Amino acid sequence: MSGLEAVDSVEVLILVDNATDNLSTVPSFVETEIAALERRRRGTWVMGGKCICCAAHGLACLISVRQGSNTRAILFDTGPEDGTFEQNVSRLGVDLGPVEAIVLSHGHWDHGGAMLRALQLIRDRNGGQLVPCYLHPDMFRTRAIKRQDGSMRLMEAVPGIDELTSYGATAINTAEPQLLAGGAAYLSGEIPRVTAFERGFPGQCRLMLDGIGWEPDELIMDERFVAVNVKEKGLVVFTACSHAGVVNVLTHAKSSFPDLPLHALLGGLHLVGQNERIIPETVKAMEAFDLDIIAAGHCTGWRAVTALANSFGNGKLVPLSVGKRFLFSAGA
């Protein structure tokens, strides 16, 4: 898409992730949760359980893009539920007032469970202004996982448009790609499925429109990614779960911006459960994109993280954890 501007930097703060890790060493462009607390509180605090974040099954990222003296913030997903999201925002000392848009990556509860509370927290700090929320029409369908005995395990639905609107959202409900933050970020459209081995989320179904029967919904076509173009570096791609397949995600990002290199990938790769069988093919195919950084977390799974570490080494792989802050900047 034309019109995507190059930015001086993008800062990503992980508000919710499956893991917590304040002990492992990190590269210079990453700050751990504890290091951030030290910096923010200037050494006048005592470390304990009441000041650190809580990990939970889900993902929420605060993405801040800087162009010159101008910084614009986007909230990419909100995690699974209100308590974790609000607690981590508070303990990280985050002001959500500058957030000018929320992107819900796809219609799963572990990404949209705290949407309504997030809207409240943003509007409490922005003077009550409405908040644009970028959505896909198919994310509101009733979904379930088909068990081996044929029964269905229902998934909690994400908030609907009417409910979001009542909490102060302005819904942009479309499958078309969008430019966000005044052209400083890109939200993809539907991700084409081009690989033979990436087949989505095995066993997921959705309620048919007649409300009676179920139909397969393994491809999860409502899933989308966000990308930012950092000067001198290239694209930083944010993929929440990669239900489309991370190779399909990277392929679509590259085809959308063929003149830009892919610099970093951040998010969940969903190489768990039945998808563990495609870890070798996935890791091998990722080599062709020549990524500088792979920040994998949430639903990636330890087997896939291990395979990525073995293939790409510690120099490129930086696993996500709650409270981490990543800074991708020109010239750094």
C-alpha cells in the first residue's frame, strides 16, 4: 500500500503475554520489566510481588511510533480479561491517554477480552474522546473447538460493535487494509494462504448463520497484522497469533511492500498442539526472509522457540515476556 511513511522509531511495550522473565539477559534494544521499574522509580522501591506484572494466556502490545518530535500510540489487542490488563498497565506506569486507536487482530477472547476496560482506561485519560477501533466483520461469529468425541467447546465471544460503541469506540469494521496513525502504521487486509503446510487452527468451527449447525473455521480469515516502516531498518511486523501461518504473514508483508526489507517479527506464531508438526517446515521457510529480529511469544510454544533458537541463534531470537520494552530505531 502506498502512503506508509518511514518513522524514526517504534517502541513496543508488552502489556500482556503468556510468559514473565526478568532474569534472562537481553540485547541493548530491549528493556526488561524490572529495569523499567528501576528507571521509573529511581531506586526508591523494594521489589516484591505487588509491583510486578502478571503473565496470562493472551497478548496486548502498546505500539508507539515516533516521527521527529511527534509520537503516536496504537493498542494492538488487549489480552484475555480486565484484571490482568489493568493491573499490568498500572504497575508499568503506562498512560493510555495518548492511544489514538485500538486494533483487534482477530476474534479470539485471549486478544479481545479486555477491550471494554481498555476503552474506559483510554477515555479516562483522553478527556472522553471517542476511540477508533479497527475490526473485521467475521470476528464476531460464535466459535468453538471440536473435541475428539464430536462435541463443541465454546469460546467466549469478543465484544460486539454495539457494546464497543456504548463504551466509546468508533468502529471501523472492514476487511480492507488501512493506514493508521496518520500513515505511520499499516493494518493488513485478509492474509492470503499460499503455503501448502500452514492450515490454520485445526478443529476450530463457527456457528452457521442460521444458528443451528457448525461449519469449519480453521483458516480464521479475520486475522490481520500491523506493520511499521523504520528508517534504515525496514518493516517491523506485528502478528498476534499467526493463525494464517507466519510464513503466509511474512509473504504478504513482503508482497505488500516489495521495496522494503523485513527487519523484525513480533508476536505469536501458534506452533502448538497439532501445529507442532509443522515447526521444521516453518522454521526452514522463515530463513528466506532474512529477519534481523524474531521476538516470538504468546502462543508460539516452547518447542517452536527452541527450534527458532537452534536455527537463528540468540542474536536474532528475543522471546517475548510481559513488561518487556522493545525499541526499533534508525541508526541503532
